[in-house]
Amino acid sequence: LRSEHAAREFFKSRYQAVARAFRVISEHCVACGTLGRSLARGSEAHPEEVYLAGLLHDVGKPLVGALLLDAERQLLRKLGVPVMGESLWMRIVDDCHAEVGVALAHRWQLPAAVAAVVGQPHDPAGPPDAIASWLGYAHLLAESRGYTGGVAAGADIEERLATARALRGGSIEKEAAAVEALLEALGARLATVRTLKSARRA
């Protein structure tokens, strides 16, 4: 629970530019973790570890983004160096986030199986007990439902999802139940946020 809260805080960066840029990535991570947990139930993988790994998969991105903004502001203030473009900013984030995410996972003393997949690509064709196998499946299901992390899903998303479904022994019915659980979780989270905001105003 501490890791879940800390991950949410990273994605709610005090830098508005970072918060806006990574809001969709945060939603994708929540979707992958929640869907992965549902899909992995009854398998050789630990569902809660799948959830945590999905939630923290891209946690290095907002951290690197915030550090870049800090460096950028200092250069602009001291040297008058122009602000880097968005494409360069994102390329640096993409190149560095995995190492930062892994370091963060170790600092938080997460299970080794979780730390091993943070920031790494996920393959649904892996072993049945591997977290990455279930996250690969969950990633495709999330993309097919619009949780893409800001990157458009390919035209072949349904075909790739069907392949992952066959590899993981899934079913359309189980996927539908996983999506329903995700929507319930997102609804509960939104209700909690609204309650907290109302309490602060009061």
C-alpha cells in the first residue's frame, strides 16, 4: 500500500507540465496493474505482484521528467539556454526511465520479481509464472480498451490480443470481468478523490 501511494504521488508531480504529460501514462499503469491482477488469478504467478509491477512499470518517467525540468530551468536562468523541445524531452525520458525505475524499486525494497520487470518490455509469450507474461497480456487488453499511455494502439491490436489470449489460456469472458473490475476500481478511486476534496473545502 505504501508503494501504491508513493507511485500515485510521483505521477501527481508538483510540476504541472510533468503532471499533464504523464497523466495518461499513470492511467495506463493503473489499467495494466489492475487488469493483470485479474487475469493472473488462478495462474502460477502471484496476482498482487503482477498488480504492483504494472502499477510501477513506468514510475521512472515522471521522476526523470521532473529532474529534466529542474535542469532546464537552471540552464535558462543562468545561461539563457533555450528550453528543449518536447520531442527531445520525451526521448531522454524514454532512454533513462527504466534505470531510474529499477533503482526506485530497489530503494523501496520491492519483491525481486517486481523490481526485475520495472521499466522492461513485457512479452505475453513468456513462462506461465512470469510477471512479465501477464503484464504483456494486460498491456494489450488495456490498449484495446483505450488505456494506451498516450501512444496510439496499432491497427492489429485485436489480433495481438487474441494471440496473447491463446498463449495465456485466457478468454473473452475473463477479459470482460477484468475490465469490469478495472472500471469499478477507477470509480472507487474517483469517489475517494472527490470525498477528500470536499473534506478539504469544508
